[in-house]
Amino acid sequence: MAGNQSYTLVTQSFGREYEYRRVTLAILSFYSFADKDVPTILFTDNPGWFAPYLKDFPVQYVLLTPEKIKTMRGKIDFLHRMKIALIEEAFQISGTHLLYSDSDTFFQGNPVAYFAGMDESKSYMHLHEYEFEYLRNMALPAGKTFRDFLDIIEHRKLLLADGSELPLSAKNSSWNAGVMLLHASHSRWIPDVYTLTDQFYPDSKNHASEQYAFSVLLQTRTHLQACEELVYHYWYNVKKKIIDIFLEQRLSGLQAMSVDEKLATVKKWTQELPALFDSHVLALKDNAVQTFNNKEFGAGLKWAFRAFAKGAWRDTTFIKDVLYHTKNKLLNK
């Protein structure tokens, strides 16, 4: 490893073209801020798709075949278990610290300062979400998997890879795992992440099981901190739809640009996108619907009028939704 600042970006993208576009934005936004010689490891089922965009950058591709994906999902057949497996493999390939980032992200700064002071006592995840106590009264039926997870950590003996016990409680916390900065020495904890995930998921079916495993290990073994200022994580479904429309219209235009033009353009996008997430007609419609559902008719109507001004009058489903809530308001329902 070449010094304390040596690190590798790790990410993944497979299955659909919109996923390829998203991760291309993530990687190019990274290089628009970071040194261009920092290596990237991209786990994907279609390396050739990325050549027009990433050929000038030190990207190493790891092919995800159906057989490899099945192995990474493990005996519990859990999609997000793949994140553990690819981080494990990236540690083995790189021998450096890792900056893991989901495909639904883009960078807003240079990670170098984080790694300059990195040691094995420190780690970063995107942001703190909640103490597990928050899960206790989550509304059913959607909250069942979260309640089941809480029951597991409160009433079962949870074992680590060496057979020792890891005491957990509702006071422990979930941190968002869309972004993680890990010291090279943390690779020795990967077996424990597997072991906890394999205990959390089968009886809870909670999609955040691997995130919970990373969260509890890093918060009990390191000084875990947030890095949300470094990366924008657009995990919310409406934001993903907005980014997909944006990239489908604009990404291909990067192919004819020089490296400097490409990175300058992408850096500009990273400054524009947060405002677009707030002003796009899809966001305005979603705000209207969510506000109506919260019985805030006046506020919902304001969002609806803003959406209509952006063209939502073409959406008959949205119009029917607004009329439905208006009718209920008039009838005092």
C-alpha cells in the first residue's frame, strides 16, 4: 500500500441500462473531484458498455456472471449480501483502504481529506439514520420486517464468525450503507459481517440486514462518522426516476468530449441535480400526494398547482388523485 492516503473506489452495476448510467455518473463525478490516478473497481455484468465513458480512467472491471451472483447472494439468497462479497473481493484485489459507493450516488467533494487521517480506529458511513428503538412501533404490515429484526437483536444470542457473542440492543443504531469508507485493516471483519447478516435476514427478510451488520460492527469497533457531505445518495424512488430521465437525455453527449470537458460537465451536473430533485414535476407531484395523504389539504393543493404549472395536467392519474382529495375535503371526510 502506497502510504496512508492510498485508497480504491469500489462500486457495482448490473442488470439494466439505467443502472449502468447511474454508476457512470457516480464514477465520473468521483473523478471530477478526486485525483485521476485513484483506481476504481467496478463489479458489473457488462464491462463493454462503459468503454465510451470510462476508457480514460483507471477502472478495473470484475465480471458478474449469473453463477458469481448466485454465490455472492449465499445460501440465504439475499441480494444485498453481494455488497459484502464485493467489498471482500475488492480488499483482496486492491490491498488498500476502500471507498465503497452504491450506484445511486454522485460525489460532491474530494475524499482525500477523509483518507489522509484514516486509521483502523475510524470508519465512515453515509449518515446516521436511527436507533433501532425506532423500529418497535413501525406501522404494519410494512413494518413487520423491521419489528422482526428488532426482536432478533433483543431476544437471540448473536454470534460472530469465531463463535463469540455480540451483545446488541435497541440502543444500537442503523447507519446508511450507500457509502462506506473502510480502513484496509477492517477487511478482517468481513467474516463477521457475513455471519451477522446470515443471522439477521432469514427470519426477518429485512432488506437492510447487511446494512445493519456493517452498522453494528463499525459502531462497536470504531469511531463511526458520517460522510454525507462527500456523496449525495439519491435512494428515494422518485429521485431515481428523475436521475434516470436526466441521464437518458444527457449522458450519451459525454462520449464526444475530451476528458477535461467531460469532468467539467459532470461536476456542473453535481451542482445542479440537488435543486432539480426539488423542482422536477415528479417531485412536485410526489410532494402533493404525500401531503394529501397526511391530511394537509391546503399544502397539498399548493404542491399540486406547482406540479400543474410544470405540466402535470397531462397526467390523468394525478388529476384524479387531486380531485379525489378535493372531494373528500368538501365532504369533510
